[in-house]
Amino acid sequence: MLKQIRLLLLTILLSITALAGNTKPTLTIYTYDAFAASWGPAPKIKEAFEKEYDCELKFVGLSSSIGALRKIQLEGKNTKADILLGLDTSIAQTANSTGLFTTHDLNTTKLDLPVAYSDENFVPFDYSYFAFVYDENKLKNPPLSFKELAAMPEDFKIVIQDPRSSTAGLGLLLWVKEVYKEKAGVYWKKLSPHILTITKGWSEAYGLFLRGEADMVLSYTTSPAYHIIEEKKTNYKTAHFKEGHYGQIEVAAVLKSSKHKELAKKFLAFMHSETFADIIPTANWAYPVVKTKKSLPAAFDTLTMPKEMLLVDGKIIAKNRKVIINEWLKALER
């Protein structure tokens, strides 16, 4: 009887050991909710990456990428995140200053971007341009400049995002600052009566707009492609501003605390594969950072395409971000 018990225990121990040996590593990625959503790019990326690498890919979606960064900061070395995905170049330098991220060791000089890019920790995976989206069935004569936007009738309303929690909101602040310089605060006071509300993230803002609660919403020049391709609707447009359009380059980086650094860096490299790039246009509704054999959908040919990308150096933003945000807050006081 004793021998049978020992044999049973040995069998159980061997089974547990075998199972432990066959356990796949789990790579956890913190990102924003729209990326991780069932209708976002995460499911397709997960399927493609897991097929190529013997692992589990787990996306954790939060209300914004800045919120994801703050969560990682709070969790510190105990964070479950291996990768932070979804910040942009406007906030990446601030993230670098935390000392939480490690180098990517990739060559990013040949990426298909409108501007030169260089950062030792953060790797680009897509880009677009900020713009105000409207429904041409409801708004026949949209404003085509910041000046015209502020001069719209009193009942004209827009929805924007908070620059303290949203990369889109921060992008708008930098866009206005780039156009109006030291008079940015004055402009915000003029625009203030037209701001219906300021949301924490992009998804909430766009949802309010689609429900008809505002005339325009801060989004991207590529947003109408979603409506054209997925909904067969061509009434959603972006206003092509005379002052130009501020750009957004989205990036990702590996955490120093990651227990799967080698696999995490393989994911960063995977972001520059044709497989990943072909998913981006019709899942994250942005431009990929590498060219592929597959052409962009025809809907992208109808989109607003700025002549150049307005973009402030990340180091300058990191130095002045708090001042710019405080200027904005003061201007919106009522």
C-alpha cells in the first residue's frame, strides 16, 4: 500500500513538473482601451504574434495610455506589464525620465514616417494627424481654421480630451501652442464657450459626438476611414485647417522590470513586420510605420492629408508641459 501511495505521489509530481515545463510565457501589454478592444487591433495582433512565438499575449486596456503609464508608475517594479504601448512622442520623454524602461536595440532610422525619429527606449508603430471630425449632413459649413472655430455661433459645441490624461488632449494643446505661441492662452479663452465638455480619453469624446451631443470632436484625419469601410458611411469628415495639423506618432517600450525582456523585444520588432503593419490601417485606423506589399484601402485616398506634420521635439515638451497645461487651465477658468 505504501509503495502504491509513493508511486501515486511520484506520478503527480512528474505531471506537475511536466505541466510547469510546458507553461507558455505570458507577455502583458498595458495600452489604451480602443487598442485592446474586441474591435481594435489587439485580437488580430495577439493571434498573429502567438502563432509566430510560443507564448500568451495579454492586452490590458485602460482609459488612456497616459493612465496606463501612471498605473505602471504606481505599481513600480511590481508591475505586471512587460510593455507599455500607446504613448506618443509628446509624452515619451516624460516616460523616459521615470527610469522604468529599457533600450529597444532596434534600427528605427528607416521607418516610413513623415519626420525623422530617434529614441533609445520607445519604438513607433503607427501615426496620424489630429483633426476635428464632423458630420457633413449636420454641419454644412465647418470651420477651416482655429480662428473660424472660435468664431462659430454661440450654440456651436465641440468635445475635446483632457491633456493630463489623454495624448489626444495633449496633442491639441501643443497644436494650439504651435500656432498661437505666447497668445495660446488668449485663444483658449475665446474657444472656451464652445467646449461642451472635456473627457478623460478619446473613446468617451468620440462616443458623445456620435450620439449627436456636439458638432465636432477632436480626433484624427484617419477617423473617417472607419466609417467608410466599416459602416459604408461617407458623411463623416475632417476639417482641413489652414494652420496645418499636429501629428501623433504612437510608440511602445519594454519595462526594465519585465521578466520576459527577450520576448518583449521580439514584440517590438514584430511591430515593424508586414503582418503588424497590415493590421493597423483598418483596426487602429492610422498609418503603419513600414511599407508593405499590401496597399492602403481606397478609403484612405479620400482622407485629409496635411502637407507636413507639425511636431514639437519631445525634450522641449517634457520641459514645458506643465507650464502649457497650467496656461490652458487658467484660460478655461470661468
